[in-house]
Amino acid sequence: MTDNNTLFRGLMQKPYEPTFVPKVDGKLYYDLPDAYLTDQYRPYGPSIQNRFGINAETRVPFPNISPPDLSFADVVSRRGVFSVFNVAHRRAAGQLIQLFLDQPNPTTLGAVAAYVRDRVNAPMFQYALAIALIHRDDTRDVEIPSFLELFPDRFVDPAVFPQLREESNLLDRGSRRAIDIPSNYTASDRVDEQRVAYWREDIGLSLHHWHWHLVYPSTGPDRVVRKDRRGELFYHMHQQTIARYNIERFANGLARTVSFSQLRESIPEAYFPKIVRSSDGRAFSCRYPNQVMKDVNRVEDESTIRLADMDVSIKRIFEAIDNGYAQATNGDRVPLDNEKGIDLIGDMLEASTNSINFNYYGDYHQNGHVMLGYIHDPDNSYLEGVGVMGDLTTTMRDPLFYRWHQHIDDIFVRHKQRLPSYTSSELSFNDITVDSFDVQLNKANAPKNVLLTFWQRSQFDLGTGIDFVPEGNLFVTFTHIQHAPFSYRIQATNNGGSMRRGTVRLFLGPKVNDRGQVLPFRDQRRHMVELDKFTVNLRPGQNSIVRRSDESNLTIPYERTFRNIAASSQPGMEVFQFCNCGWPSHMLLPKGSASGLEYDFFVMISNYNQDRVEEFNENDNCNDAHMFCGLRDRRYPDARSMGYPFDRFTPNSVGSLQEFARPYRNMATTPVSIRFTNTVIART
């Protein structure tokens, strides 16, 4: 009997090669009945069997099935541009997810998926199958490839691919060299925004965004969309991303990104992505300086969005926030000025199918992505495809993504400012005192509160994602930011007479802006970013807490971000699945500066009795990045509001982070210098 990983592995490789072509380096062959073959290849069924099926080590036979009705998938062609921001594409993907979820067992699912694979849009197939595999109880052990493995064209300078094809066609796999992806290839240094291109265009960042939306799709069957605090997670993950981006801008002499809230204003930022889709050989369209958003009327793409409708949506969302209640589909007034309001607003604003009243509040966030993605050709006069803003896999590469999401975050802040400040009882933890707090590199005699960042060159095999080339490895190297491993060192005293349990919350915040001016706390508070969160048992008396940076419950390690299914299928390798959701560990810290840029590090130990939702083991597989990704099939493991204690406004009398922490013995701050070394170190 074929195990699940073998059953599905080949279906998630080389997405544009027909299913009958052997996969996994030619070792896996799907034995397809003629009915599975598309009209193009069905007349050649016997010759296909003789040509492709004779040398494979593993043959997976499929039975005849009743062909499913796939007419719903005709909204986007097999090699067309699929976008989950497009409502028609989302709807079709949701139906495909449902088709996969409805299958009674993995064997039948594999057969249906094999039939469907060559008949529908390839990215939509991969998106729907991945979501179904993640959310089915009987396939949760299946290794989900990263999008980099499937569609490397979304992340790699297209100049690299001719070199890879040359290597693969002329050299044996053992003789092939790794091709280097140049850094900052999308613009020259004359463009100010290019100072943070290394961050925006980091491959791991885009992979995080893609996989988060696999775990939290906005549209689809209820069982995959309706998750605990899903709307709040949408708010929190994107808010933290924007805060991190602004911190990175400060470090590179750039001001905070400007909210794109005036939809009719010209956009000074251009973006020339230099990405060519392998599906049709066409480039993602560019955006020229000072373009203006217009009504989208692309009948061929089933995209018709008017600016006037966007005005109505945001007006109604603002009215709901300002009135403190939303209008449900049955006319009921649902209160928002409570701890659950942010979750309702998140689903309303995204908008997911959880929206309290989708038809009334509209599809503001996702329609914004569509309109900005088609800004270069809103009526399809020039037959141009979507720009990177309109594609979930590429959108974070564009400076405009951060301007749009700064606007989205400002809408959430409009709600947050209506909530009362946290009280002393909500912030304090009786009997617990943080006596000292430092960070230190994990090496002997390292000075306290000095951290190091540098460039790292890493390698990845693109062989499973490049279609119609000889089998074998096709390595590329790429350069990304990295930090030296470090540890947090906390001394805490439990002044009570019994064991107490607490939640350690670690944050980092910028002290100064791009001009070196000290940030007032009202601005710094919005840029406090989480580094880690974990529980501790505090025995009476003194307690020494040491926590390594690589233990963070926010991040996943490099090996999971850039996972390679071909490698992970080898004996002894860990199974990758839901665990792939998490912030890339190499992006935990901001870059800093050559002379050392000082940041405020903050620690708080909160009362676990007030934090607890249900018991879980942080060391269990797939629990390690729950701060952004939650827990599979369980409630979010922290009862506090996401971003606590910095998600709410504070009294005007609080002028600094130190003043915020001073009244509470369970909090402490320490200044930490982050020094950047402009050196490239190869990953070992």
C-alpha cells in the first residue's frame, strides 16, 4: 500500500509537467488510466506508458473514477494568473478545496487530485490541495512543499533560469554548480526604497506570508476558514509585519511608510519586479512612478471594482468602529467595543467568509490588492497581467504593500483607541519581580546587550520546480540578513510562599526614528515587536531564566522556511507539515547599523492564571510558532489580546517605555545595541 507522502509527493512537483511524467528524480510514476489523460494526450496513452513508466522504482496505480465536474474552475486557465485576492478565483479555489475535503480517504483523494491536476490552473491546484491536506485528519502527515519549490519563478531573478537550464542539459548532476541570485536586482541604489529591498524581497518573508494564508485562508469551506480568533490573527500578524518593516526603514535612514488611505492620490513609488512567470513566459507587470488607482473593469478576469464602492465600504467600516457596533445580516447590532471586537473587525476588513456582513461591508482589503495589482491596465486594454500587488506570493516584495497595510493597520488602531487603557491589575503580577534583564551572544566572554547581524549566503535546490528539464539538483545561492545566536537572561524573584506560573513576554522597540530623533512612546508603542513568549514556573525566591533566541515561539528555523521535500523525504529527516507556518528565524532582529543602533528590549512576566486558555506543550511538534500561527485544531493559546500590553493606548502622562514599565515590578527594560557587519558568511 502506498504511503501518503509517496501518494501526494509527485502531485506537488513540477506543476506544469503532466502527471504522467515521472517525478522525484524519475523514481515515482503515476500509472494513470487513459481517462485521466487530458484530450491532448489521451490518443497517445499506450505510447506514454511505454515511454515513461518502465524505469521508475515506484509505480502508483490509480483506479477509474467518476470524473468530477470542474466547470467552476474555468474562471482561470491552466497557465493563467491565479490570485486569491480575485473573488472569482477565491470562489473557485474554495470549491476545489471542498472537492478534496469531501473524498472519503487519502487513496480516493489522491485519485481525484491526479485527475484534476492537469485540468485546472496549476497554482490554484497547489493552493487548494495544500489547504485540504493540512486540514484533513488523515493527511496531516503529508509534507507540503514550499512555494519556492513549486514556483521558483516568483522569487528568483529570471536571468538565473537560462543558466540553470544550461547546466541541467549539459552536465551530470554531480558536476552542476550553484547559480548565484544577485542581491537588489530590482532597482539601482539611486532609488531610496531600494535600501530595504533586501528585507521586502527576502524569499523567506514571502514564503511566510504564503503559508500563513494556507493555514488561514479567507475563503473556503467553514472547517478551514472558521478558526479561533482568525480575524484578530489577521490584524496582529500584519500589524507586526508593518512595525518590523518600519523599524528596518529607520535603520536604513528611511521614514516610516506613509499610509495609502487616499485612494485617488498618485503613488510616487514605482516597482519593477523583474519576475517572469514560467507558465506563460510573461513578466509580472511593473508600476511606473505617480500612477493613480482607477476603477477596474476586466471582464475577462471577472474583476470589476469601482472606487465608489471602495468609498462605501470604508465609510461603513468606519461607521461601525465609531458607533461601537457592526450590523449583522439579520439587522442585529453586534457590539465591537470589547475584547472580541478586533476579531470581528479583522474578518470584516480582510474580508473573509467569516465577515459579519460581507455584502454590506464589502471586500475592502482584498479589492485594494486587486485594484493596485491592475493599476497599470485597469480595463485590460493592453492585455497585461496582474502586478505583484495582486498576487499573494509576490505582494510583499512591493513597497506599496506596506503603504496599503499601514492604512489597514490604521483602521484597526481607530478601533483600539476606543478601548480603555489597561489597568494596574491587568498589567501587574503580585509577588513577582524582574530583578535584572540582559541579552548576550552565545559565546564566551561576549559583552552584554550587544547583538550582531550580517549577510548570510545560503543554498537551495530548485530542481523540483523547474519543468521540462533533466532530473537532478539545480542549486541556487542567495544572500539574506542573519543574526548571531543569542540568549535572554532574566533574574526574577517570587516573593510569595508558593510556586507561581508566569508568561514571559519579550519585545523589541526602536528608540529613534530615521533622523535619530527619540520616538515618543505613543509612536514607539506601535512599533514594539514580539520576539518570544513562553511560560515559566517560578519557585519561591530567586529564579534564573535563560532563553535562547532559536527557541522563539514566533519563528521557525531556516530548515522549515526553506524546506526541501526531496531532502526531507530521506530517512531521519523530520516531517514538515503545519510546522511550516512561522516568521523566518533569520529575520528575528532588525539589521541595526555599523556603529551599533540602540533598541529598547522589554520583558514582562504576566500572571499565567489570567493568560491560560488550555494546557499545551510548547515543545510538541508544530506548536513552536504559535504566536503568529496559533495551534492546530485548538484555541489560540493566550487569553490576552494579541500584542498585549502594547496594543492599547496609554495615558498621555506615559512619555517613554521606561515610564510605562516603572510602576510594575514584573516588567523591565534594557538598551541593546545591534551592530551590523557588512560581511557575507556562507551557511554551513
